[in-house]
Amino acid sequence: MSVVLAVDVGGTGLKGAVVDDRGRTLARRDRPTRLDGRGPADNLLALVADLTALAGAEEPVAVGVGTPGIVDEATGTVVYASNLGWRDVGLRALLEDATGLPVGVGHDARAAGRAEQLASGTHGSFVFVPIGTGIAAALVVEGTAVSGVSGAAGEFGHVVVHPGGEVCPCGQHGCVEAYAAGGAVVRRFRARGGEAASTAEVVALLGWDPRADEVWADAVRALALGLQGLTMLLDPAEIVLGGGVSGAGAVLLDPLGAELASLLTWRSPPPLRTARWGAQAGRVGAALLGFERAGVTPDFQLG
Amino acid sequence: MSVVLAVDVGGTGLKGAVVDDRGRTLARRDRPTRLDGRGPADNLLALVADLTALAGAEEPVAVGVGTPGIVDEATGTVVYASNLGWRDVGLRALLEDATGLPVGVGHDARAAGRAEQLASGTHGSFVFVPIGTGIAAALVVEGTAVSGVSGAAGEFGHVVVHPGGEVCPCGQHGCVEAYAAGGAVVRRFRARGGEAASTAEVVALLGWDPRADEVWADAVRALALGLQGLTMLLDPAEIVLGGGVSGAGAVLLDPLGAELASLLTWRSPPPLRTARWGAQAGRVGAALLGFERAGVTPDFQLG
């Protein structure tokens, strides 16, 4: 058995784990992305140090890090990540210096999508959409996650679905993410006078608080519009939702499936489901990047 | 030298040619898609008979047909094509019976995109968007045109960009095609009291007739919105426009490039150009399908 230290970098939290080559999480440790005035990179270094201690006698063979944004996987550099304030951050060099281990750095959603596929043996052409603080996508075409000419493919969260609509943290107007990401749901609920610290708290108010209903309906509508375009372009075998917001389950899937179907007149929508890895998808995706960097082929299994 | 009979099936016209394995058009014959009360399939058969006569002593090795819609390339069946009124039409069987030749049937845009790539040696990941009566796309990812799980990928024309907007011939509301296809431009210009038989006639009135300006601006806006999403999802090396409407040239490319750039705040738009094959792209794409069906590897060249 070999293990890696894995970190799924998000806009709100860093999700760390010690993961073995079967995809089992042996230990877990999270840390806020911003803490005590320290930025994401400092907190990432601190979390990796914690994970090294947690691994104990299991000597890790590598570190794997999944991050949002535009990632140059060949050099392990985050070219741009709006939710992290990163531009040209050489994460691999930083972490290799700190740990002395090989470090694999990749796009969070693409890595999680490949991990989902390894584990579930799903069809070679599907779409994995993690919805957390931000929203990304792994567009898997015949077994390969599309990375694009500059590593910027899969930015589903920044597809404009409401031209001239609400401003997105990325600076564009009317992006899917400006309505449907966890951060947007909370922000928009508060802007209407509501009180909630998380998407889960907004979801808990559905049917009770019309402001929650409105904000959630907008999120579902924005996702449906984005997925309509994605379905037209890629004709995926299925659409798999991951990330924290997908934890809402049927409250998300049911209206989203109905709304997507209503936007399509001459074809049926692709099947919609939540990730088999659930909230672990990001950590296991990061682990996959570590194993690959170490030259180890993991045998991920579910359950 | 070997030749094929090639037909690019469009919603308005059938574009036929005798094409050799260098991609040269030896003869050309077009025919309206609907003529004297006859439907697209009857006219296609009549055109192929004309092309056989035109080929003369050059014995064709195959027939190649590119069509819009959802195409099952393995069986040569058009599953659905809204602009043609086709559902489950077995084109290959029909034409093989009529000609005794092997017949390759494929998706027009995907075939034209591959022909464009063969001829221009462009980057392996690009997008080819033919804009004619309808609008499709070939999404080429690392040298392969994405076909999707049911052969329905690349339906760029039916991405919804104006939720609840104008009704599209496909029955959905607010599709790119409902504003930007040649058919839509003419229809919308006429609905404002203008008189024009073709997109070229509307384009000729730009700067003179405010109705033409309005309709054209809407077309450019719809294309830009669709291409914004496509850029976010696929990060293509370039966007290549083909089809009759792309013949507008700078009158299309300039405002479209500006509008697309204005929708993107944190990345530059992919380079935008018209097809190197120009208006021939569809015919050459259809020829490619014929050569492939005959087991011939063509050596397409420009000029």
C-alpha cells in the first residue's frame, strides 16, 4: 500500500486527506483557505505539514493538489484562479521545496472527474460539475478530460447565461457562478435581508422563506441554462454533480432536471446524478494527481 | 487519382461536387433542397444522378453526404434534422441502392471541420462553426471531432442564449440559430417590413436600413453569447467560421470579435477567422466522408 497527501483547494476551505492507492481516506484534516490574515498558499503549506504528521509511519510517496482556475499541469503552476487571488503561483515548486516529495498539481474538477470515472466505470463521455464556492466542470470526452489550448477548458461557472445580469466575482456579468455557486446563493440570500452562513442553511429554509425560494430558483435556473448549452455542445452520457452544493440532493436534482428538460424540445436531457464519491470527490481527485506524479497507478474503488 | 461524388445537404440548397483525392473540385452542381413539390431525399437522389453524369469517364469510388442534425455515422442514418424534416432517414441504404457505390454519410459540420483541419494543418483543438440556413459546429478536441453519446454533439445553433426569447424552428426559445442563421436574419428582416431574399441582401443594406442594422446586431450578439460559452467550456485554439453567412467577412468578424471580447473579462478571446476552404468547406467535408467510406486516405491541399 502506498499513500499520498492530498489537498482539494477551494475558495472557502482547503480539504486535506491521507489517501491510499485504493482511494481510501486514512485521515482527514481541513483548514480555512484564509485564516488569521494568512493567504491560501500559507494555509496550504500549513495543512500539508499537518497531513505529514497525520500520515505518521505511512511514508507518503507524493503530494497531490487540485485547484480551481487555469492550471498549467506540466509545470504545476496556477496561472489564474479568481476565487483564490492567484496569478502565476508555482505551487509545485513551493510544495516540493517544503516537503521534499514529488508534487502533482492539477485542475480540481478535471482530476475529480477522472477519479469519479475510475471509481464508477461510467461511460467515457460525461460531464462532472463540482458546485462549491465556485463552479467548474470536467468535460470528459472518450476518457480524457478536455483541458483546452491554454489549460482553461471546463470553466462552466463562467458561461454567461443572463447577458448583462448580476456581476460575478470574476468581473463578467451573468455567469452561472454568479447565481448558482455556494458563495452566490449565500450572498444573494443575505442581499435580500436573509441570514445564513452556508448554502445548507439557505436550503433548510426552502418552503419557509420566500427569499430562500427565490434565490434557490435562480440558482437552479442558471445551472439549467448552462447545462442546456453544455448538452447541445457535448451530448454527454450523463451529468454528474459534485461539490458541497450537490449535497442538497433531490432538492437540487429534481427541479434542475425538470428545468433542463423544459429547455429542450427535441432531445431528452442526459441523466443527472450526484457524484458517487460525494463530498470526497475533490480529495480523491487531488490524490490521483499525487499518485500520477509519483508514477503509481492507483486502483480506486468505491465503498 | 480517384474521385467521389460529394453532396453537402443544407436547409436551402444541396451543394454537389465531383471532388478528387487532393480536394480539388472537378465539377459542381447545386439543386434546391425543395423543388417542384419534391422533398430533400428525392432532390438528393436527382442531384447524385446529375453528378454521376458530370463525373463522366472518372469512375467515382464512392458517394459522400454531409447533413445537419443528429447523424448515426455507423449506419448512415439521419436520426433527426429539423431544417430538413428528417427523422430516421436511412440515407446510406437509399443512395447505395440507387448508385451501387459505397456511401459515407456523416454530420456536415464535423466532416467540414475535419476537412478544414486536414487542409490547413491547424491546431488539434479548434472549433468550426458553419453558419448557413442553420448553424452547427465541429468541436475538434485533439484532432477528433466530438460526436457525443448519441451523435448529437456540436449543436451550437441550439444553445439557448436568450432565455424565453424568439422561437427557433427547432421549437426551443432563444437559440443562437433563431437570431444568427441565414434563415433567421432574412426572416427577422422581413418581419420588420424589409425586403430581402438572402442574408447577403440584408448585409448589403447595413448602414442604410436601420432594420438591417438591428437584425445584424442581434445576429452578432447571439453568436457572441454562444461563442462566449463555447470558449469557457472548450478553450479552443481558434474559432473558424464557415458556411454562406461567413461570406460576409469583416462585416461579421469585426463586430463579433469585439462583442466576444467584451463578454470576457479575464481571458482573451480565441482568434476568430473564416474557413480557409471558404464556401467549399461543406462539399470537401462531404467528399472526405466518401473517401473514408471507400477506404481511401485523401491528401487534401489548399490552392
